Amino acid sequence: MANPVGRAERVALSVGEVTGSVGDLVTTLPIVVALAALTEVSLPHVLLVFGAFQIVWGVAYGLPLSVEPMKALAALAIAGSLTYAELAVAGVVLGVVLTALGGAKVLGAVERWIGEPVVRGVQLAVALLLLRTGAALALDDLVLAVGGGAVAAAAIALGHKRASALAVLGVGVVVAVVSAGLPAPSVPGLPPTPDLGAGLTFGALDGAVAQLAMTIGNAAIATSLLVSDLFEARVSADRLSRNMGLMNLASIPLGGIPMCHGCDGVAGAHAFGARTGGANVIQGAGFVAIVPFAGAAFVAAFPIPVLGVLLGIVAIELSRSALGTESLGLTVLVGVLGAAVNVAAGLLVGAAVYQLLLRRERR
């Protein structure tokens, strides 16, 4: 693959790359663990696929190019609105669509039709869904949930706001180990095989449409711009789209979940010191290393109330990003409608309103 960066050093293994790899974990691990705990998703297979693609993109681009769960789809699955089969179907559909859009080089036009405030609104809807689910899970044991919240507050007070989710995740791991003992290492078997026929529903297609807006705005166009700003690198949005499409088409049959890139992950990795693809290689190797210990016993022992706190932290971070919009009213409309009714409905209504506002401005 041609070097898209034009730099001599593409994969460094330094302290900055190690800390940068941690900065990209904030929204990845909590969502992945939540999916494994609340759905039929297999944590070992998901970690294995995540690890493999982290390494692939780190080596290919020589940049800390994040690999993240597709958050709109993940939020719907965590909330119980999508089955595992529907989640898989949505991932395959998006794999085909993103590959086609990137190949046709039409992302800019699609993003202009949707509009930035609408993309932010979808982010807000996802945040509200995660917050609602997190609150319900936290009520399972308020004492444990308050303890997890206290750990997050302490991390924030010490100036480690982005690491607060990882600190709470660490608490959950400790509680799981204390209650169930150290998980015995095991080799993952064959990946789960969701019934794609049963998953081909309007719900899956609605979720795919909603996710597409976030992926185009956040994972393709915004990531391309951020990479240019932070690393003076040229990675087009259409190329990112093609890669994400192919990544999903490859990952779903291997037991993975719908995945994308993300500007928040790139920003987090950079803020924590990452400058090359070494951060991806380190993170990917870490994911692969913990696969033997992430079986069903560990997932079953992970405390649900702590999981609720984790989802709440992720929701707050997503909402902060979403509210940095150029049209707060439209973003809130899309977010509230998406969370209360349907994320795809919020997207479609928001896009229609956005186009009407544009026409009014042009008169």
C-alpha cells in the first residue's frame, strides 16, 4: 500500500505510543464489554477482530487511526432495540454501502445533504440511549454504582477526565476477579453464526441508516480533516469509507461487530502522545493478548451496575461532542426524537428540516 503520510517514521514503539493507545480506549472497551454482557456478542472474537484491524491500519497508514464500535448500532443493541442477528445484518449492509460510496467518491455530497447539526443530533440520540440504559443498569445495585461513580469522580478530580471510564472499567474487572476468581485461559472456538435471514428486518435497516450518518460525518469526513490537522497527512474520506466497508464485510463473519474509524479516537490518541501507527500496533497486540481471558465466565462475572456507570460516562462524553454544534435547536430536535421514537426517524426528519433551512437562507 502506498504511503499516504509521506513520513519516514510510520510505526514507533515509544512511551508516547503506549500512552496514546490508552487514550483511544475510552469509548471502545466500555461499549464492547457492554455488548458482550447484554447481548449474544462473543467478547473474545470481538477483541480478536478489533486487535487484528488495529494492527492492520496502524501498519498501513503509519498513523494512530482508531478502530471503534459503530456507536449508533451498538447503542441500539445495548438498549435491546436490535438483536445480535439484526446488528450483524446492519454491519453487512453498511459494509456494502460504505464500500460503494467510497468507490464512487460521493461522501462530500452525502454529508452536505445531511448536514453537521443532524449528524450531531444522531450522536446526541445515541448518548441519550446509552444514558437511559446505563441508569437502568445502575439501579441494580446503587451502592456498587455509587462506588463506580466515585472512582470516576476521583479520576476527573485528579485531572484524568478521559481516563475516568478506564478507571471504572478497572473497578469492574477487579470486582469480577474477586467474585469469580481469575478466568482460566481458553482458546476461542468457532465464531458465533447469527441468522442473517432473521436479522433482515426494518429495525436493522433503520439502524444502518442512522449509523450511516454518524459514519459519514464522524468516521470519514471529520477523521480525514483531523488527520490532516494533527499529522499533516492526506487520507481522503472516500478512502476511509472504502476501508471501513471492507473491514465490516470481513469482520462480521469472524464474530466481530460493526466497526468504523472515529475522529474522537484519533484525538484521544494524539492527546495522550501517539504520533505514529505504533499506538495501533500496541493496542491491537493488547487486545489479542487478553482474548484467552475474556470468555463467558469473565463476562458473566462483570458487575452490571458498574457497566451502567461506564455507559453513563460514555454517554456524557458523546453528548458533550454532540452539543458542539452550529445549530443547537436542530441537533436537540434530532437527538430527542431519535431517542424517544427512532434514531433513523430523527435522522430523516432532521435532514428534511436542514434542507428547508438551507433553502430559506438562500432566498
